[in-house]
Amino acid sequence: MQNEHNNENLKQQGARLVELLNDGELLEAGKQAELIASTLNLDLLAPLLGDKLEREALAKFHRNDDWCIKGTLYDWRRQAEERDADFLGKLRERFKQAIQAELGDRADGFPVDELLESLPQLLEQAIIEIVESWQASQFDPLQHFRSWLKVQERSQSYIDACLTLAGQFVARNGRKRKYSESEILSFMAELQDRYSNNGKVSATYTTQLIRLKSFLRSLGQDLPIRKIPAYPDTFHQPTLSKEQVEALIYAAVLNEKPDMTLRLLISTIYACRVGELSKLTNECFDLEADPPVVEIPVEKRSKARRQPIPKELVPFFKTPLAPRTRRQLERDLKRIAREAGLEIKGPWGWHSIRRCVVSLLFAETPLKELEIVDFLRWRRPSRQWGVLPTYVKTPKETGDLKVLRHHPFVPFWTDMVAFLPYLEQWQHIYDEAKIITKPGHRR
């Protein structure tokens, strides 16, 4: 009975395919995927394929965009071929039988082989269309969460971090308008296991719970606990030493491309976050101003403003600069560390440089706290200072110039300028300015 039922289904699929094939547009571009899709039971497959593909894409890529779905489909095909080397051959044979079951004697003149040759690509396109249609028809809690955060004017880096955590939750539990208490508690337990530190609550665990709470609030829900654990009194904040930062600078100037060196300069002078560094372009600089200025694309609700550039460092700012992803920047920084011969234990990154700059400004300069806070583009803490910021009328630009005069890394970068005429990767700025470089240098 089961075999008869399967054969009947196979015949019905072939009949549906032939119905479209008979319209005279056998291999027309864009039609093939429709032909393949027509043999599938869309009402049954759409929710199954959509949910499973999207969950796996979220688990692997933390996104549910088209390219993530295609990447997951590619993994499925590769896994199927690993289990059965003749997977595609059997798939083609099954579709061939479906067509022949309906065509009968007419199959001899039908271009079956041409159609089946491109079957994997046609199936992929058909499945993508099925999943896209399913996604468009279903409530998307991640898109809803993204819009909810944007309305609150959250920074893009904060939105990305929250969506990564929310994507992991949806990958585990699927698309829903409401989630059960057991689903939320189970995910919280997974986070606790992942981020616990010898049985103690870690700062990362607390941060992830705050993001999960934000996601649930966007759906009108909340965490099923009375209070989120407080941040521990002490937690690891990796900071580089002044000597390590100087080693990075020296290695970057000698070995790196100018755009990477410029980002390191801006990081070590203005204590930028990695998200701010990733957005930098030449439009952020005004080298014709007096003094030259840079406007850092700030994050975390800080207020962007123009800050002076030391005139002796202007040659570094003449190199072309385009946006770069955070992940690329983190890899770039690790490469510079290897070039510098640094072996830094434990997790560290661009924020470690930021902490170093902040620590040195507070500990090793005569600068006032208000001047440092303004230079770092932080919000002034009204509770701590009361009306003091209101009474102090010194322009921030004046304070910035004072910070640069006492800055621990400005002298070191100034010394590096003397190397540029002798380094091939920097010749473009000297050629444009028609500056005579190293004697005998071949342009």
C-alpha cells in the first residue's frame, strides 16, 4: 500500500511538472526553478523548509538574510554528498522517473537530460523562493526587535550585539510572537553554562541577560526572574602597556598599508572604539582647516564633534581611507601584534588600546578630569559633578589642544613621520605633494 501511495504521489508530481513544461518555454531563464518548485507540495514544505533553514542559518551566521540561507543550503548538499556520493545521481533519477511516468511514449523527444543537468541549481533557486515566500508571510521577531531598537536611537553596534543574541534564541526556538517560560529558562541555563566562570556569574552572562530582556520586552514579555544578577565587583578588562602600544605603532608604520597605520594612529590618539574605527573615511577629515580636524563617528550616544589633528601628523591623514568591518579590523590588529613580536596572553583587542590611552591620560598627565572626558567624547556625568560642567566655560576645542600637548603617544607618532619618505607604501603622498624623497629613490 505504501509503495502504491508513493508511486501515485510521484505520478502527480510529474503531471504538475509536465503541465508547465507544455507551455512551450522549456528552458527559458527563470522558468526552470518554477518548474521544479511546481513538483513540490508547497503547503507542506514551506513551513518545514523555512523554519529549519532559517534556524540553522541563525545558528551559524546569526543572520537570516538570503546569503545565509544559501550558505546553509550549500552545507546541506555537501553533507548529503558525504553520506551518499551518488546523491545527485539518485535525485536526478527520481525526477526523470516523475517526468517519464507522465510523458510515456512522448519522453523520447523531450529534453529531460538538459533539465536534469542543472537540477541542483534549479532546486536551490526553487527552495530559496519557497523560503523567501514563507519568511515574508510570517512574523519576524528579529526584524521587529531591530525596529524597536532603532526607535530608541540605539547605536548600530548595540543593535548588532543584541541581534546576535536574539538570533541565537530564535535559532533555538523558532519564529514566534510569544515564547514560553520554559523556552526562556532553558536558553538562560545555556547562557549560564556558556559564560560561567568557575561557577561564578561573569560580566558577559549579565550583559547577555540584559540583551535577552531587551528582546523579550520588544515582544511585550520579560525574563521569568525577579532580578538580573549584578555585575561582579572585579572582572577582566585587558589593557595594553605603553611599551606594547609603541611596539604596535612601530611595526605598523614599517610594515602595514597606510590605511591600517592611520586607523592605529586614530585609535592611539583619540581612544576610539572598534566600531568607530570601522566607519572612518576621508570625509571625516578636514585637512584645510586651521588647525586640521577629524570628526570621529561616535557610538554609545556620544556626541560627534570636530577635534584638532596635530599638524605634524597631517601626512598620515593624506592616505585614502574606506570603511572596514569590525572582524577585519580585529584580524588586522592581531597581525600587527605578530609583526611586532608581541605575545599577549588572554583576549584583547582595540579596546585594550583605548583603556591604555585613558589610563595614561588620567595617571601620567596634569590634565583635569573634565578635559579628558570631553576629549574622549564621553557624556559628562551630571550626578557626579552636579553643576560644575555648566559653570566651566572653557571651549572644548581649547581643552582638546591642551590634551594633545600632553598626550603620551603624540611625540612617538611625530618621530615616525621621519620614516615615511623612506617607506615605499607611503610614496603616494609625497609624489602628490612633489616632495623630494630619499636620494636616488626610483619612482
